Amino acid sequence: MARRRTKIKVQTPAGTVEEHDAWEEEFETVREEWNEYKLLDGGSVRIKATPHKIYRLIGPDGAPLRTADGDPQVVVRQTVQVVASD
């Protein structure tokens, strides 16, 4: 599958929704693990996020958008699974 340019809606930290041009990235899962948390009452919670789509935001000039720290801006569409026990 070739890289595909698309438009996506992104919620900003301020809570507004903006539309951005983005590249939909191809990816393969290398490893998926559960994060496990022990609760103070003796129970536990396990959490796993599974990405379905990964987008790299791009500017009007076609170059990747970057954060203030210089990192590429990416958006991950994911499913989160949660398992709790007593």
C-alpha cells in the first residue's frame, strides 16, 4: 500500500478541533504488551492500547509539522482495552 495523503480532524490541547493534512503511515506491530497496575486495595488493572491508524501531520509546503521541541507531530487512532480484577 502506498503512503496516502488525507485530511484528518485533530482535537487541540485547548479543546478545539482543527483539520490538518496528513500522511497515513503504514506500520507493522513489533510487540504489544499489557501495562499492569496493582491497586492499593489488592486488585489490579491491565491496560493495552492498540493502534489502528497512524498519521504524520504535514504543513502546506508538504513538510512534516513539528512540535516546539522539533519532534514530528503524529496522531494515533487507537483502541484501549482494560481488564480489572479484585
